[in-house]
Amino acid sequence: MAVEWAKYNIRANCVSPGHIQTALTVPTWEHPVRSKYLLDRIALDRPGYPEDIVGICILLASDASAYITGAEIRVDGGCIAGGQPWPYDTDF
């Protein structure tokens, strides 16, 4: 999309939220084992909140991102970049 629509000055980007705490994910964040497992892997050591996604969406919707297209932007508190490694299962 980014390549096809660039000639029309239309930008196409993707926001990829990480582990966000919402009403639907409360059981996960309240679970003592699951929440620790997730927090051990999130560099910022906390769940994300819907408000944490707002800033990047405003940036991408504004002229401040006039030269950004074809980008995937992770908003995951550093989960992919840091924290404890995910277990690697060699049985697959």
C-alpha cells in the first residue's frame, strides 16, 4: 500500500501495540503467573495502556510524519527489544 499510494501523497503505516491492559485483559494482568511472565519480558516493567498508543497515532496522522510511509511502529514497552528471552521450544 505504501508504495502504490505514495504517488497520491497517501501514507500507509502500521501501529503494533504490545501487551495493553484493557477491560478484556484484566484477567491476564491479575493472574500471578501470567502477569509475572509478561512483565519479565517487558523492558519498561509495566503493561501498556490505551493512552500509550495515542501519541504515535497523533504523530502518524499529523504533518510531522510527512516523510514516513511503509513503517511498522511497535508500541510494546521494549518487549521485543529487551527483557527476558521468550522460551525456545525445539519440539516443533
